[in-house]
Amino acid sequence: MGGCGPQLADLMKMLQAIMSSQLTYICIDALDECVATQRSKLFDSFKEILERCPGTRIFVSGRPHIRAEIEKRLAACVASISIGATRDDIVGFLRVRLSQDETPDAMNASLEKEILQRIPENISEMCVRAIKLRTSSHLVR
């Protein structure tokens, strides 16, 4: 295309052509890591996709602080749930990963204890947002 990448409008047209005729799922992980100005453009694109392609479902994950932004920008289109791992879930995961360590001689009891203490204390709850199009008075599932 003459050295230029596709423009957002062109990408939207291609996506809409694909999604207008079939059930489509779009999954976006770690939305909170996207720069705020880019999230704004992304939300506008989501809204356009959901309006033009009712068979599309968008699932987004991110940390809790973006929930308000999602609900504000896509109020009529949002159904959301929060999920989180318990401390026991995190410790169990860490124990499995530590048992799979390819350099077991690098680990000692003190380091393992510190890992099993500090990491669960510093993990924040993750949220999953399921953005779905409303039709009439029902939320399409």
C-alpha cells in the first residue's frame, strides 16, 4: 500500500465485512496496559463494531481501575464480571512453577519462602469484562 499500513477506517471495514455474516468473538487481554488515548479510540471502534455487527461479542480483561471507563464509554453494551484468584490459588500456582524450575540448585528455602510470601501480597485482582451488544431489553448472551 505504498509503504503505509492500513488505516483504522480500512481495518474497520474489513472487520465489519467478516463479522456481519457470522458470530464472531474478539478477545483482548490486559486492556489496562493500553495507553489511555489509544483505549479511547479502541472503545469508539468497539462501539461501532457492536452497532454494525450484532453477532459480535467482545471480551476484555484488565485490572479493576478501567471498569468505570469501560462502563462509561460503552454503557449500553456492557455486562461485566469480576474474577480474582485467592491467596491459596496464587501460592498453589507458585509451588507448581517452583517445582518445575530447570535450575533447582539456584533455589534455597529462604528464597522460596520469600517468593511464596511476597508475590501473593503484591498481586492485584484481575477483572474480566465481557462486552456484549444489547438488543431490545435483553442482553444477548
